[in-house]
Amino acid sequence: MLTIRSILFSIYFTIITFCIAFALPFVAFDFFVFKSRKTADKLGKVWSLAVLTGLKYICQINYKIKGLNNIPKNTPFIIASKHQSILETIIIYKTFREPVFILKKELLFLPLYGWALAMTNQISINRKETRKAFKKITETAKYYFEKNSQTMIIFPQGTRTPIHSTTEKYPYKAGVIGLAKSLECPILPTAINTGLFWGKRQFIKNPGTVIIEFLKPITTKELRKKNKKQLIQQLELEIENKSNELIK
């Protein structure tokens, strides 16, 4: 039954993703003529809702967001999240107004999906050029923060990780700390269990409840008092401990 549900969802997912093609001319018109990303963001929200609806009714996968009271108020902030699946990106994207993801530039070359993604509020980087990437991220992030107080999302391990994987194999990178210090903004650690249901390169979609949990933020005061090594160790410990609890 799981296989049948997964096949049906794959067909559904392909259809709704291809439907983006019909809206791309409107997105491109808004982007190139009016220099606006509003239409692209609305399209992304519709797509995210459609995917989550399909997961709910076809695969019996629901989701729950915890720790909403930990979200910093009246200030831009960075979400530093564990990354196990496309699922957390979809849920986080749907939850926040015009969120800004830092992503590898290769994603922008994907037909339809990547083209639409390129016209949303994202920062694409070449992961091989670390210094240039950090400079681009910092400059663009300042623009988004100052203009619209938009939320930024970073995956400190830089890639999707299998459940039960170690931080020795997928280490946390200190770039998120450097960025938060430069922007003088809090970091919101985020734990997940998405890998249980739709893991890396996993075709079968397992039923259950996805949990996205926002933990206690690392404040700007902590960023000023502690060094990068202390902060990345703190971030890693908090995210890993809670994520491991969620996947038990």
C-alpha cells in the first residue's frame, strides 16, 4: 500500500510542478517589467500548499509546527535548520512571508521549478567559492533585511543529511554564525524529523506527523559575548539533541 501511495503522489507531484509552466509567463512579466517578486512568491505558496495537501490525503503525512513562541518578534532573524528532506523547505516556505533561502546555484537550472525559483527571494551561491559566496550572502541579506525585514533560512550542514547520520560526516559550518554577527541578528535553531517520512533519495513516503520545532533563539547579546567556535558548538548541540529526540 505504501508503494501505491508513493507512486500516486509522485504522479500528483509531477503534475502540479508542471503546472508552474502555465504561470511562468505571469511570474516573468512581474519580475522583469515591475521588478517585483510578489507573483513568484504567491506561486510558491500555492505550490507548497498543493504539495502538503497531496502528502496529507495521498500519503497520510501531516505536519505540526512547535515552538512558535520562540520566533523573535519585531526583528529580522536567521533560521538555522537541520536539513533532511525537501519537506522542511516546503513547510518553512509556506509559514513565513517571502522567506529567503540560501541555496546552491545548480537548483536554478532545473526546468520549470528552478526557473520559478530564480524569480523568488533566494540567494544562490557557488559552494566552491567560499569567500565570494559569503560576501554575496551578506550584501544581499542586508538588502532583504533593511527593505522588508524578511526571514532568512540557512542549513548549517550545507546539504540534506540521512537520519542517524553523524556530524563528523556532515559537520556544521560556521558561516551562519559569521553572517549573524555581521547582520547583528538573532539565530533561530530549528529541529526536524522529516527524514522519517521523505528522506534523501527516498521514493517511499512513510505516513505520520512531521514536526518542525523552533528552539530558543541565540540572541544578539550571545553573539557579541561568545566566539564562533562556542556558538557553532551551541547551535549544533541544540539542533542535534532535539532532532534526535524527534526521530526516536
